[in-house]
Amino acid sequence: MMDEDFSQYPLELTGDDIPMVRFSRVSKRYGALTVLDNLDLDVAAGEMITIIGPSGSGKTTVLRMLMTLETINEGVIYVDGKPLTHMEKCGKLVRADRRYLRQMRAQIGMCFQHFNLFPHMTALENCMEGPVQVLGMKKAAARARSEELLELVGMADKRDQHPARLSGGQQQRVAIARALAMRPKVMLFDEVTSALDPEVIGEVTTVIRNLVDKHNLTMLMVTHQMGFAKDISDRVCFFFDGKIEEQNSPEELFSNPQKERTQQFLSAVKEAG
Amino acid sequence: MSYIDFLKEYGHRFLDGTLVTAEQFFLATLLAICIALLAGLMKLSRNRLIRGVAVVYIEFFRGTSLLVQLYWIFFVLPLFGLTFEKFTAGFVAVGMNLGAYGAELVRGGIQSVPKGQWEAAYALSLSPFKRMWRIILPQAFVNMLPPWGNLLIELLKNTALVALISVSDLMFEAKQINGSTFLSAQTFGTALIIYYVLARFVVTPFMRWLERVMRRKLGRA
């Protein structure tokens, strides 16, 4: 581990057109299993990228690595031009220490499949936790910001409820508000509708659609809902076997897939309904 | 002598002893909670040395007899220049012993908090300390309450051993009364009832109440 060499990677990205997120030759392995293989992916500021693909194709791993929930084996991830997974030390890139990671990942918000709201806090307290405890905001300011965001996701009237009293769709909307309360530059949505009952999926997708339309956030989303992906994405990436097999605008990718595996996957999804 | 007369004669001594038992119980419980929290967290540390210290502590205090530990603290440690008053030696021994059991409850409670909670706290960039203190421990605490109820009843009963180093607790008073009256059935019967009442009508309801309060805080009630 000590003699890892990252000298082929720049200390930071420069130029006019810096992507908000860049995966630069990123690999992730669990033992002999390669989950992500030499991934290169740029996400522009304000872009909404959807990642689709069969299970085990590494799509969730992409988000988890960006959230630094997973370490990477090779490559460097940059956020807003700065290395996320690495830091500069004596003019060289080395693996980031925990403090640096904590500082950097505050720019990234994540929503999970199972919401993961803090059960001992009300909806409002869930949203205030990050701003108060991490950003050091005054309680009144954090409360105002959180109330505004709960309003945005349509949960203002439930602000004093604990998660146990909320439906799945409501919990997920609070979770989105909680992540937004940190004012992240990048938002990650990891299968946020997969654990929901069909009738409440719409309330969550509406919130995300709203964010895409009205806010200039950079977003990466993993989903199994092809219709939704087609509607709101700027670009869709089809993952297969730890690689991007095909990527394109949603119109092109869904109506005119080029690769055989993409065609197979899309038709299998269509058949499943 | 009727039992009523017996109680009239010796009731105040049972009461004095019960108060000392309650004090021993309270102080030993405080100590046990602190030790359990510390050792339980240490046992989950990444650092092998820290983990090792916790394992040795827990193994020692769970693996040997409380009575022997009590004698060690009261009779042996003074030989090394560490002298405790008998009252202190009593609750320290009981607290350290039960704290070792409690450490396992703390460790289990923390590990029972779903992984998603750690990840959500991590994703919010909470510092490791705040993550533990504000997110994980409150939830672990709720999960731990039922087994802690058992442990505290065990602790209460174990305080009877401090009579053996002449702390004037309930058991000590009972032995004294028995020694002068030879009314063994009345004496030890009364002690038995008092221990039972303390466990059944003080400790257990308190823990139930705490469980209810905590469940309400989680919005589960």
C-alpha cells in the first residue's frame, strides 16, 4: 500500500470545462471479483445521470464510491476539480485520510434505498442534524432551512413526526430533504423507489423531477424504473460487468440501443413490466 | 414473639440495612454503566491494543467469582498500598463485576443498530464521535434496555455479598439480628421479601417505564 503511485493523475483538474464529478480509471475489487473495471466517467455540473443495468453490474458501487462509503483500489475520483479519494501531500497524490474525506464528502448528499432516517429524531430534527452538527449552523437558521426543504418535498405538515409514523414514500421525501439540507453540490439517489409500495413511488419521483426542473444540482441516480429514467435524465449509462457498456441520451439509448447486451437488458425489463 | 412484635423490635434495623443496600445498588449501577459503556466501546475499537485491554478486563471479571474479587479489593489490594473503605470496596467490586457483563450488552446493542444508520450518519459527514454519540448510541440504548433490566436485578442481589466485608447492608443486618435472636425463619424470611420487593416492585417497573419512555421517543409507542 505504501508505494502506490498516483503520479499519472493530476493534483487537481484545471481548464474551462471542469466536470463536477470525474471518475478517472477507477477500479474496485472484492478479492478476485472485479466490481468496477477501469471506469472513466465525467458528470457535468447540473447534469442528471441515470445508471441502469442488471444487478451485480456495479451500478450501486459507483454511488457508494462517490459517497466514499467504499474505498477504491485504483484510480482517482474528482469532485468539482479536487480529488475526493486522494489528497495532496508534498506535491503528490496520496490516499485521503479520514479528516480530508469527511470534509470532502460534505459536498455530496445521498439518499438510500431504505431511507435510513434516524428513528429517534423527528422529520425536522433529521433535517437539522447535518447543518447544526456538521456545518455548525445556528439552530434557528438550520430550522428555517429545514422547514423550507420539508416544504419543498411536501412534508412540512409532518415535521414533528418520527419516521416510524411515516409511510415509506414520506420517509424517503424527508430523507431527500435531509440530504439537501447540507447544500450538496452532488446528489446521489440509490434505488430510492425500490423499497416503496407502487402507489407511493409517484410522490418520490415527483420530488426528484421537481429538483431536476427547478434546481441546478448535479445528480446521479441508480434506478430500475426505466420510464422515470427516460423522462428526467440528461444521460443514461448502461452498466454491465463493471463497465459502462453503453451511454447516450435517454431517447437514443431507450429507443435505439446499439449494443446487444443493452438490447437484451431493455427487452428483459420491458417483459417484466 | 409474634412476627409483628419481631418487626416492631427490629424493623428499623431492616430499614437501615435496606437503605445501605439501596445505596450500594445505586452506586454500583452507576459504576457498572460507565464501565460497560467504556469497555463495550473499547471492544469495538479498530485498535488491537485497546480491544485487547477490554477483552482482558471482561474475561477477568466474568471469569472469576465476584466474592473473590470483593476479597481481593478489600483484603489484598491494601497489601499493595491501595486501601478502600469497606463501603467503597463493596460497590466498586459489584460495579466492576457487573460492568463486565454490561460491556457485552453495550457491544451487542451497538452492533444491533442497522448498518444503514452508520451509512446515513457517515453520508452526512458527522464526525466519528458525533456519529456514535448522537446516532448510534441512542438507538443501541433502546435495544439494550430489556437485558439491562435483568442485569440490574442480578446486580441488586449480588450486593448481598458486601455483607461479607461487613458493610452494614440488609444482609449484614439480617445476620446480626439472627445472631442475637436465633429467629432465623423470621429474619431471613424478611430479608428475602425485601430483596424480592426491591427487584420486583422498584427495579423492574423503573426499567419498564424507561423502555416505554424511550419507545415513545422513537415514535414507536
